Amino acid sequence: MKGSYFDNFLSETRAAAENKSWQKQENPVVDTEFYSDYNIAKQRLSHSLQTSVEEMDKLLVSFDNKWVPSNGKKYWFTNYDDLLRGLRTLVWEKNVKTCHTDDPDSYLWTEIGLDAFLKKEKVKANSDSPNIQFFEVNKIIAESNTFLILGNENTIKMLNNNAINVFVTGIEQIMKTADDIELYLKVLKDSDIKNNKKLFPILYTPTSKNKDNLFILDNMRSNVVNYVPQRSALACIHCGRCSQVCPVFKCAGHKAYDNIFSGPIANILLPHLETIDDYKFVSYACIMCGNCEKVCPISLPLREMIIENRRFFYEKGHLSYSEKSTFKKIGKAISNRKKLNKIKFVKTIKFRSLMSKDLRRHRKFPPFEKYSFNQQYIKNLKEKFK
Ligand code: SF4
């Protein structure tokens, strides 16, 4: 790295807050010349994020110790129900009637079921005079009681009004230090997440216990931390690149996941964050094309992790008898050269018949090519040496 512009970035953000110049502020993240070797910089980010996941328990304790209670309240929740109960207490205590959400499109709100909750509590959306405001937190910094919000032009204005603030994040968003925040922002910016929306990063330190509330959600993330082979998946920065190139995601779309994790990374995490039996299908949806791995800025071995999930489900007995026997029969058939070299029509019929009724109902087995790879290879060799 050539140097740090982190201080500039912070002072620009502060200046914007003091001068109330947020309406004029251009995106402060863009600086394409900043890294002398961007690939090495990305490796550094990957290392930093994965170390933060490895040391998550220690870092969360550090963040907890650094918290200044007079500046804001902090709550830990094990699951959605807990979180919504905490929110309900706040809504009742403060007699909340109106609300505003910083980024209504965020899938974090879908994950926790915020819309349905607000409807049930009769809290109406009102961006002009909200009693309560919701912000998604992108990173919490372990060495301080500060966190990062990726807002928009109105976010600073929102933070300066009199409403109660609720900041929500998952435990995996802990970051050891703020040193790599600038690099994290740059990588996000390059990935073009949020469909070209401008990123407006704010490092926020809570100011009042009557106003600022940080909600930190586990929701089975600690389950993934304990499952060592898949732990690094929590380092994902939600850049969305893997989804952009995933053929399965292109067909299924974001709605199929309805969670803050979607696309290839969700194929790994969702069965562990929700229930394996309900969500194991996402791990089998992958066709192993490997496009996701090629574009992941933090080089997560996504295919390997999906295979690890499948192995885990098999070993832990999450496959039904018919699924297990189908996979066994197909495995046996594809390791037999004679069967693979049969004529196209015969082998297509034979392989289709190997699939259980359950699988046949949802999927159509594609027809084989006229010649197997082995037959084509031998044919090409013969032609070459004619
Ligand atoms: S797994 Fe996907 S969303 Fe996560 S960092 Fe890699 S490319 Fe981005």
C-alpha cells in the first residue's frame, strides 16, 4: 500500500457532518490509484477478515469491554425471536409509532422479519419524523466501540435527528482493527454491489444511551464458527460478485434465499444458519462450474466448501434412503466404462431410471452426448495418427 488515506476519509466524513454538506458530498471511497499492487492488497484483506473470524470470540469480548455504556446501549441476541422481543420492549417503552429504515432493500431486514414485525406492532413508515430508525451495520471494530455503516446521502442527516437509533448486525461482522476498512470499502466499491448506488461510509461512535442501541445477532453464526472447515465462509463481504456469475442464481434469483446470505455463499451457509433438512437443497443446487471462485475478491474456496457440506450431510444422516441409494447407483454406473460408452439413447434411458421417483419429479435428467468423452478422445487420436 502506498500510504493511508483513512484519516482523510474520516475527516471528510466528519467535516461533512459538521458542515451539513452531505447533500453535496461525492462518493469518498473512489481512489483507483491507491494500491500499488491491488491483488496483494486483496490477499491482505482476505487474511485480515479470516483472522477476525478465527478470533471472533476474543474480538467480541474486546468490543464488549471497549463499549462505553453511557454512550449507548448494546444487546446480544441468540436468534430472530430474541431480537424481535428486544425490539418490542423498546417500541413499547418509548411508545414508538413511526419509523424509518436507512436501506429498505437490505436483506438483513428480510432475514430478521422486520417488516412483518412493524406491521404487527402498528409502527408506520414515516421518513420525515420517525420515532425510531433502523440501520444495518457493516462492520464492528473490536479495538473500539465504533462501527461502520454504509449509508447514503441522507444517513448523516438521519443520525443527527432526535429519533431513537437501532443499529443491527451479525456477530461475523467483527473486525480486529480499522486498518483495513479503507481496503474493504474499495473492494466493495469495485464489486458494484447495491446496483451502482453510491456508498457513503460512516464510522459511527454512539453518543447517548437514550438514543443509540446496537443489536448484535448470533442466529447460528457461532454454529458455523465451531464447524472449522466452513468457518471462513463467514468472512464473506457480501460483495455479490459470485452471485453475478452463478448460473443457478441467475435462474433462482435473490428471493429464493430471502436471507442476507444469497447465491453461492448461501449454498454453504444457509443449511447451517437455518435447518439442514430444510436448506440442504441449496448445497445440491450448485453445478460446480467454479465461476464464483474465479471472481471472489477474498478467494474463498467455494466449490470445496459446497462439497464439504454434501459430505457432512451424508455422514450425519441428513439424506433420505432413496437419495442415498440413488447416489450410490449413479456412482457405480459412472465408474463403469462399458455403460458410459453405450449408445446415447440406451444410456440416457438407463441413467434416468436410476433416479428415484422423488428426484425425477423435480428434475429432468439431460440427454447424454452422442459419444462419451473417452470415445471422442480415442476418435481424435485415431484421426491424428492416420
Ligand atoms: S463469497 Fe461471493 S459475496 Fe462473498 S466475498 Fe466472495 S464473491 Fe463476494
